[in-house]
Amino acid sequence: MTARSEISDRKPPWLKVKAPGGESYAHIKKTLRTLNLNTVCEEARCPNVGECWGQGTATVMLLGDTCTRGCRFCAVTSGNPRGAVDAREPEHVARAITDLGLRYVVLTMVDRDDLLDGGAAHVAETVSKLKTYQPDLLVETLVGDMGGRENDIDAILAAKSDVYAHNIEVTRRLTTSIRDRRCGYDLSLETLRYAKSAAPERFVKSSVMVGIGETDDEVLETLRDLRGVGVDVVTIGQYLRPSPKHAPVARYVEPDTFDSWRDAGADMGFRYVASGPLVRSSYHAAEAFVAAELGGAKAGAHPPSGDATFLAGGDPSAIEPASDLISEASLLRRPRSAR
């Protein structure tokens, strides 16, 4: 066995998680089955599905299950959807989230370079539907770069999601070797800069994967770049290889290093930094912070018992981001032909 495969196959103890279970997990799983929703986290065998569903967190993936880009870290199928869009999806998603009784939902998407607007209008319609069903629902849109087109970013912002998120994914040096050639480090920065300048009252969020070949100094450089364009919230997590055909894991970053990045980010002026081995771009601690900042003004009351986004009594200061092991549960509504 080579040293590279030993790094990739032998996970350290801080990456071990409990088997899924519990009342909330069972309720979400049953609801998803009833609504004919499948999950990316189940299909990809996400190690945190039990923790995430146990807390009721949900991330809905829009615009199908085929991405027009092919990044070396991502398990989503790449291909050409040839313009196919399920016009019923915004309504179906709004009903599903209402049935689940969540207070905070993340809408993510596959890249859709086959669509003239990159899927912006579809995302915006879904936000609008959600807000119609639940006016005090907190909605985060985790979207692609939209090719840097300001009018498409504006369309999503106009739907008034509470958080505009776009992931820079990796450090500058690794961008061309890890992300699809149509992605760009500076393009991602410009997307985030424009979103913040166009809607300064909105939270803007991004995410960085580590352990894929970067240096510690490069992570700090990326954090400075993100803060420089106005990003408010950033998450930093360990890259885990989805399959042998994806980019290998170069290192398992020690928890203390994640702590140092969290502290450095705080010194840079980020409003919130979630940094830990199993932190993901949709991460309950970051969502709890946003919900605590916005939820009281929007809802006018404390959330119900068991709410996914308010932990430790709704006090985000009681959350230890480096040790909490909750990541995203991505809900993917598959077309009938795929079922």
C-alpha cells in the first residue's frame, strides 16, 4: 500500500461519527420517502447524516441531479441536462419544507451552464414560494457563480433570501487542478463581492475545503481574500474523498489547526467562522448564528422545541464549532425517469 492510499483510507478518530438514528432522523427520513424525495447524503454515504438529520437540518438541491461541471472533489453526476427543468419543483420544495416544519433551509443547486440564466430564475421562484408558504422561514441560497452575470445574481437577490452563499471551495493555487475549468478563483471572489455590494444588508457566506493539497498559509490567504470582498460567514472543513476516481486526500488536518483558522478568521473580522474536521458548507452552527441574528426580528418569538437551527437554547456562543460534527443533509428531488 502506498503512502498516498494510507492517507486516503485510514481516517483519524476525530472523523468517526455515530450510526444514524433518533426521533428527528426517523421523522425526516419518513417525510422524505412520503414526498418521493431522495437524498444526496444517503447516496454518497455522508458520515454525518445521522447527526444532521437528528438535528433536523435540511439542504434542498434544485435543478436536478446532473451538473454541467465536473469538479474533482464532487460526487454529483456530470453531464448535459439539455435544458431540462422541472417547473413544478419550486412548489414541491415549498410544500416539502412546510411539512418538515423547519425554520431554516438551504437551497443549493447543480451548475446549469446549459440554461441562459444558469438557473437563477428557478432558484428565485423557489425562494419566493417558500416565503409565501412560510413568511418567517429563513432561507439561504447556496448557488453557483452564474458565470459572473450580475443580472442573474440580482434575480436571486431580488427573491430576498436571507443568506447569499457561493463556495470558493479551495485555495487559489488548487483551483485549476481541483475545480472545473469553467470555475475561477477570482470569478468566485467577484461573485461574492457583487452580491455583498448589491445587497449590503444580506449575509454573504462561503466555504473552503482543506486537506486536498493546500498549505496552512494558503488557507489564511483565502480567508483574507474572502473577507476582503465582504464575506460575513465562512465555513472550513476537511475534504473527504467520495470515490477512488476523485482527488485524493493529501492530509487529515488536526483539530487544533482548525481552531487556529477559526481564531484567525475572527481576527480578520468575519461575523462567524465555523471551522472543524466535519464542518460542511451547510453547517448547523453557522446557520444557528444567522438564525439568532435574524430569527428574532423575523419571527418575533423563540423557535419551537427541537428546531434545527437553534441549538443550546438558541445561543450560538454555546456551540463549539470545532467539535460539533453536523454537516449538510442535501435533499434531491429526482425526476420520475430516475426513480
